[in-house]
Amino acid sequence: MHTLHPPTRWTLRHWQPWPWILSALVLATAGLAMRFTDQVQWSPFDFVAAATLVLGACVLLELAARRGRQRLYVLGVALGVGTALVLTWVTLAVGVLGSEREPANAMFLGVVAFGGVAAVAAWGREGALAWAMAMTAALQAASSIAAWYAGFDTDAWRALAFALPWLASAACFARAARRSNAA
């Protein structure tokens, strides 16, 4: 079994700096863009929401890396968390279907919520996480097809593309489970 690093005590000196630096850059870029263009107009609430999303994703990635599991496990977590982050960000910022004010966008936040609850229920078990992410991909596809039937033709196909990283996450967890069972 390949591990990222041996299990260690939880201390701040062992934390990976790159996700945190990237998070700070994302938030700083938005603040800087507001000074140079009228296209970016964030309220204090927008910054709080963005910081919560990005920092929450960083914490989840850090916890996955801390478990000292296989690289495939950590990649599966990164794909799942990254997809959830991007899908939530797009849904809240500009909307997947039409504008961010379109009520039908709420179903994509439901997909993210389902994936989160299913991942928590899987409790770190690779095989269960593979099923959780596969079911999340199926729900993403079903939501996209429902949007297509509701008349969001072009947007529905873009929404369907979010099923691919959910499936890639499932594939990583499935391979990690096979490797764990073989060891």
C-alpha cells in the first residue's frame, strides 16, 4: 500500500501550505479585480461565502492527506471536494442554469448536499465512497436531464459535464478499495 506519508501527530508544522496559499490568492484576486473592473462586484457577504467554501475545501483536503492513505484515496477526495466547490461556486455566483437567480439551480446544490451526506455516511471506507460518488454522478446526470426537459438546452449539457469528475472520484475510490483489499 502506497501512502503519502507515515501517520504523524496533528501539528500545524505538518500542514501542507499550497491549498491555503491558493485559497488566499483566490480571495485576494477577487479583491484586486474589484479595484480594476466593474465586472467584479463582491459584497462582504460574498467574501465570507467564498472564504467559507474555499477554506472548507482546504480543511477537507488536509484531513484526507492526514489519514496517510493511498494517493488514489487522496485524489478521489480532491476530485470530489473540488467538484463540490466548483459546482457550488458556479451555482451561487452565476448559476448553472440561466442566472444565479433561477430557482432550478437549487437542484445542483442538492447534488452537492447529497454527495456530502453520502461521503460522511461512507465514513472513509474506499468502497463505500466509490458508491457515494457514483450515486452523486448519477444524481448530477439526472438533474441535468431534468433541466434539459425543462427547456435549459445548452445549460443542461454544461451541467451534465459535472458528472465526469464525480465519476473520476468514484473510480479513484474503487481502485483504492481494490488495492486495500489486495494488500
